[in-house]
Amino acid sequence: MNSSSDLPNPHQWCAVVFGEHRTAMFDIRGQRRVWQYVPPGIMSDPVWLLDHTAALFERSGPDRHAEGAMIVKHVPLYEWGTDQRPVERQLVEFMTRAREGGWESTDAALRHKSGWVTFSQHGKPTVHMGVLEAMDPERCELFDVSWPAEDMAEQLARYTNATGAVWRSTAGVAGLSMLRRWYTTRVLPGGKQGGQPRWQWSEYSWDKVPIDPGPPGDLVWRRLMTAAERRRGYVHAFDINGQYLAAAAAAELGWDAPVPVGSYPFDPERPGYWRIVARASIKYGRGLPDTLNPTKIHSNGTAWVTTPMLAYLHERKIYPEVIDSWLSNRRARILRPWAERLRDGLTFNGRPDGHPDGCNCPQCRLRNALKATYTQAIGLMGASSAMVVRPDWADTIRDLARINLLRKLYGAFDQHGYMPLRVYRDCVWYADDEPNPAVLGAALGMIPGRMGKFKIEGTWPMAEYLAHEAERERKRKERRGQRDARS
Ligand SMILES: [Zn+2]
């Protein structure tokens, strides 16, 4: 080793390593963070690198649940700068050579261009390797690809402290792997291995499962302001703290996959989908959003809803006819431990005072990554992710979030006559004469800092809000004009 290679060289740093052992989900027995600036050439042997990395995690003997994340700046094959091939070609060579040493990998990184490859070998900890050069910086919530090695390692460690899970690939993939790990590693009292829900609704596909259009889901709604409202002094906005996380914790989900049951009488204990005769989108009152989503009602007047939505209609003494159903037999709050762990992680990692939206500091990045962990994971369940294919879970969570929001809006209307101006998913806007938003907030059951409850999002003098809306409308028309001009 010559003297120049003893110095950190930002172009040649190699591994940021982080690992953990645990006996059960969320129970971190030990973790290590290591970062090294390595002289040119030493990283050129993939098998050596993976063996070396895995050995760092094997402090107390091999643990089949141990895994670690490692970040490298470039594909560790040759001295940086000497390999001119595209990064994908370099990764293929790395994977081929790793396989010769017993390290299996999938080609997900090549297909999804996430920059992450997972290497596994029987009896050794799993190593998730991220290559900065191959990553899309926009798709990485947790860190900035330009950070130095030691900051990366610290950040990976912070994420694991907050979630009990190892960061890998994207926030959604990390979230799903965190969920599965809870069920694969948990041990029931008495030492028995706990059961697992069905992760893959393998029969699911649009041609075989006729749930179209899907259930109501997100609430996106707006109405015109009345002249009286325009004369009010203020507009207040409120948003729900962790709307999906609260719904995920509370949702009763199907343990087994839904099967076609037909026109079965409604049973609130069976999770799944019900096709009802909706006729209308089900009004609550003038100037309020509908209970169902008008765009999700079939032209023949029927609509698919999930179990909590039909239970909610029954609660309101509305008993639509059920003409078809896809139901699971057994229900459980499958996502509860996962959602509570993420809630605690968010509680202990609040946004530092005075940091703006889009702040790039490690603390704000971590918070964004924690939020993305559950929003993306729920989105992936409903798409065709490799790890969890349960669109029924995602749909049930979205319907439950909608119901929880509607209850608050309808309640504020019933008790105080408040009518929202617009709703966008977890955020709601109201016109009000009262300058202090807390008064209206109280009618909405606001509890700042509590998951599933409203907090104040913002407050504006009416003139400012109207100017902002006018500008928004102008831009919308401009975009539409450009579209029309193109077509
Ligand atoms: Zn910040």
C-alpha cells in the first residue's frame, strides 16, 4: 500500500456497511456501521467483498434473519474510472462473479433500475447492495447520493433504529419487507412459530377478478364557493396526521385471499369486496362530498365497495342490495404491529423546528423516508409487487381512510353547519370568519400530533386565498390551451 492510498479519496470510497442481527421483528440485537475508504484495486473481487461484508454481521454466529445494507459509490469491480462500460453491464459482471462464489442475486436492479441488488447465500446474512452511480437521485427519499460515506452509514442506521428494518431499494420495498419479516420471525408465547397471512393473491388479475371500477378510495372533491363564503375573512386548511397509517393500523384485513361468493348477505366479519346497487353516489347533504365516489359507479348503477364501507352505510341505515361478492374467510388487523412501529418511528423523529418543506437535512430526509415507507408499501400491495400482492388490503385501507375523513366532515356539518370548500385525500379547506383555525379545528376533532386526527395545515386571509385560486385556475387553463394547441 503506498502512502497516497492511505488518504481518503472521494472517488474511490467503497463500502458503507450496515448490518443487524435480530431474533424477532423490531428487536435489534446488534448493529454495526462501518465505512471505509479503500485503496484502488482492493474492491475488485466481488466474492471477497460480499464475504467480508457478511462476516461483519456474524458476530454471534450465523443468524438466518440477519441482513445488512451496503452502499458503494461505483460498481466495485475495477479501479474507478478504468471501466468505461455502462453501469448495468458492470453490475451484470459483478453478479456473475459473485455467483461463482456462491452468492445468488436477482436481476431486479437491472429491470427496475433501482441501483440495488440483493445477494444471498445459505447460512449467511443477506446483503443488500446499493450502487450510487446506478441510482435515480429523485427516487431515493432516505439520503442524498452526494453525501459522504459516513453520513450515508449514519442515515441507514437511523432508519433501522426508527423502523427495526433494513433499508433496501425503495421505501415501499423496505416497508413490505419489514411487514413480511414481522410474520416470518415472530414467535408466539410457548415458542411456537406464528402463522402467516396469504401474501400473494395469486389468482388476482383484472380479467379473472371483475372488480371494476374499483371501490371508492381516496376523496378528491371541490365545489364552487358561495358569494357569502367569499365575504368571509379566512380560509383554514387541516390535514390528517398519518391518514393511511391510522387506517392501516385499524383495518380488519383478509388473512386468506378473497374468493367469489356471489350475492351473499352482508356479513361485517368477512373482509373483501361487495357489489352493491348504489343507484346514486349516496348524498349526505348539500355542499358535502358524497359517501361513494361518483366516478367509481358503473353505468348500470352498481358499485364495488369494501367491507368497512358497506358496514358504514349500514350504520347510517342504508341497506343496499348485494348482488355479488369476493370475500375472505378470516379477518385480522394484519398491519397493526407494522403501522404502530412506523407511528412510533415518526413520533420519535419529528420534523425539527423551522425546517422548510423539501429540506435536505438527514432528519427531514428520514422523516420523508418513514412516510414513504407506508404510503409506497400500501400502493405496492395494490399493484403487482413481487413481495405482497393484496389489492384487497390496499382497497380496504383506502376505503377506511375515506370513511374516517367523511365521519369528521359530516360531524362538523351536523353539529356546527361547517361545509368544506374542497378535499384532497387527507387535506380539507374551509372558509371561516374566525381568524383562529383552532375553533373550526375543535369541530373537526383536531388533536395535533395524534395519528389519524386533524392538525392545522395552513390559514390564509380570504383575499390571499382567492388570489392563489385565481392563479391556479389561470395556470390550469394555460395548460389546457397548450394541450389543445398540440392535439
Ligand atoms: Zn431539515
